[in-house]
Amino acid sequence: MADKIFIGGGGADYGTQQGLALKYANRHGLVAGATGTGKTVTLQILAEGFSNAGVPVFLSDVKGDLSGLAKPGSQDHKLHDAFTSRAEKIGFADYSYHDTPITFWDLFGKQGHPVRTTVAEMGPLLLSRLLELSEAQEGILNIAFRLSDEEGLPLLDLKDLQSLLVWIGENRAGLSLRYGNISPASIGAIQRRLLVLENQGGTKLFGEPSLALSDLIRCDASGRGMVNILAADKLMAAPGLYATFLLWLLSELFEELPEVGDPDKPKLVFFFDEAHLLFDDAPKALVDKVEQVARLIRSKGVGVYFITQHPGDIPEDILGQLGNRIQHALRAFTARDRKNLKLAAETYRENPRFSTEDAIREVGVGEAVTSMLQKKGVPGVVERTLIRPPSSQLGPITAEERKAILAASDLAGKYDQPLDRRSAHEILAQRAENAAKEAEAAEEQAEAAASPMAREFNAARRYSGGRVSRSSARSYGKPRDTFGSALQEAVIKELKGTTGRRIVRGILGGLFKGR
């Protein structure tokens, strides 16, 4: 098994060793099974095997159990006799207890080194998925990212995006002519979703220093691959944030790692636990992106393994790319369960010794139905396999032990303190401040150029009728309070009118008639 990861014993008496070939480990895989059937232990022994082969691993610890990888198993453990007995039964002759090199990570920075990325690195597609935006709201988010590039406004953390959205709302009239309608209601909806993300702890994810992928792809001094464990027990309270972060990490690996073709062993193995969260209510664009990453990332030397309760949780186009499979028991309590069980059995290469459907239903805890890629990438015949016992501790380590590992880590201090460099929030705030200063200076200059009387008038200290420049039909300079003046004005007005013209024509007519 020098070029394979030992998984367990198969065959009629479980004496035939079953292994996962390192050469085909980047062809992806699936670990499925109902709750309590042993998926976590299988994940643990796979991480041990890859690490011993010099392959770094990234996995999420949903229940907190996988931290035991950092500590060797003990002969005092209640399952010691059962483990040694199983190792003997499956031919695991060199079974012994040992630890695994571990690096702990935590989005919230409490149980591991902080993990951060920038809003710009996340991108509008994944951020829209994280915020559960509508199509119109996603369009505005794309406008924000475009303006970020054109205006030189770096988007690093959430307050940068919030400030940019405010600026877009204030200038939406001009921007709508170029980018299409920008609705204030849509901007408000995005801002509310950002507030929800803040309340879920999303502010911890976005910022600097951002995670360097090279810190995930490392080996220790003895050549064993580093096992990177993401603390996800608290993170699972925000499943959208959990799924989006892991998909972002996969996308970053896909974009940054160079092509390596078909290596003798993977550069990194990525375990995606609770994989159904990635696809629940996911838009087609997101599913297409996952399919693209899964199809092409193997050429970057990265193997992706999905862990879920049922194979049906994974879309068919992606499920078809998962060549290495470990299927723990599925329980068929309903008609739908029986249908799903039958569909799961049909995806395996049949073994004439037993019914695959019956085997998936009957395997016990710590046993699985396995099928691994063989020569030329051909799926192997399905086998009932007794999973080997773990060499590291079964169950979590203590909080004090975790703290000691974090303090001794060579990454201690690198990500602990967040950085807040000049970005969109600060630039827009500076622009607003400069505009306010310019307006104040212009006002002061205008006041300085005016006469003392004008300044007093502008300050509302003096009023002068001479300031009135408009014409008026009424003369305010002549008094109108006498009867004679009022009669005089009435006569003049009447003479100017129709009656006056009649009197003049009568007088002139009489004069000319007399002649």
C-alpha cells in the first residue's frame, strides 16, 4: 500500500486490503451515510492517511470531534481493545497511535487563527449568494464592483461596500443613464442584508490581512502534510456563510494554483462537510460554477471530497465526477428512502458476491460500501469494507490543549491583528469632507467680496427698500390716503378707458360738424 491510503479490509473475511490510490486521489470523492454510521471517523482516517503521505489537507470540523487529530490515541481509551482487534482482523499490521500536524483556523478568531478575505476577492456572484439577493439586487451589486474598479475605490471590508452603496444611491440619477435603473429600494434591501450578515459575524470574515493560500499547502519538518481544521461548530449557525466561504476557498485555489496535470499525489485535499448546504436553493449560476471548479481543479492537483448524508444531495453533473466513494449505511424507513437507496446502489460497479442495495442497507457502524478508482481511472468493484481504526485520538481535545497548539504554531501572530488601510470607506469620507470644505470656502469668499451693507443684509441684520430691484405698478413713494388723490386717479383711469375715448370722439365730432 505504498502508493495508496489504507482504508480498511474487504472481501469475504475482511482480509483484503482496500486503499485509495494517491495517483487518482485528485479525481475527487464522496463520503455518504446516515447520521451515526461512522462518517466522521472515516474522515479522520482519510486525513491521517493523506498527511502521512505528505499531502496537506483542509477540512471543516462541524461537531468539534476532529480536533483529536492533534493528539495520539491512548491505550487507556475504552475502545483500545476493539481497535487493536479490528486492526488484526483487516491485516493492519503496523497499527500504532500517533498524532497529526495540525493548524487550527476559525472565522471568528476564537478557536483558531483568524480567516479573512476581502469583499473584492469574494466577488459579486458569491456575495449575492451569501446575501440571498434577487436578480435586480445582484445587478446593483455588480454595478458597485464595476464602479469600485473605475473609481479606484478598494472594497476590503463590509463598511467599504456599505459606503459605496450610499454613494451610488446619492448619484443614482447620473449612474442610471449608464448602467440602467438603480432603485433606492434595491439599495436599501442590500444594506439590510449586509446588516444581517454583520449580526451573524460576517465582519470577522471580510478584511485584511487576507488568508494566503500558501499557508494551507504546507508540510511539517518530517514531511507530513499539514491538516488544516476549520472550527465550524459555531459557524454552522450561519449555514450560508459556511457554504459560501468554503466555495470561495475552492474558487481561490482554482484561480491561483498552477496547472500540474496528473501528479503522483495531490497538492491538497479539500473535504467539504455538510455538502448539501452548498446546493440547497442554490441558483443555477452557482451550481454551474461549482461544477466548473470540480471539473477543472483536479488539473491543479486538488482533490475535493464531499461529505453528506445521501448522494442525492449532490447534483448529478457533479456526482458523476466523484470517482472515489465510501458509502456508509442508508436507512430506508419510507418509500422515498427506498427509492433513494436503490438509486445510490445503481451508481456502483456490481460485485457478484452480494447485492449492493442490500449491503448499503445492512452495513454496521464503522463499515462501508467502497469503490475506488483503479488503473486508468476505472471504478473498482464495490466491496463491503471494515474501516480501519484511527491512530489519533477519537474525540475532541481540551480547550487548554488547543490553546497550546495555537501558541506554538508558526503562524501565531500573522493573522491575529486586523489591518484597516485606506479603502473605499475612507476615500469617500475624504471626498465628502473636501466637498464640504470647498463649499464653505466659496461662501466665505463671496461674503468677503460683498459690500458691508450687503453682508449685513445677508446676515439679516438690516433691511433696505433699495434692495428691491423688481418693477412695481404701484408707487410706494406717493401717499394715497386723501379723497382728492383717489378721485383724480379714478378720472384719469376712466379717461384712458373706453368711456374717455367716447367723450373725446363726441367733442371732436361736434366741432367738425359745426363747420
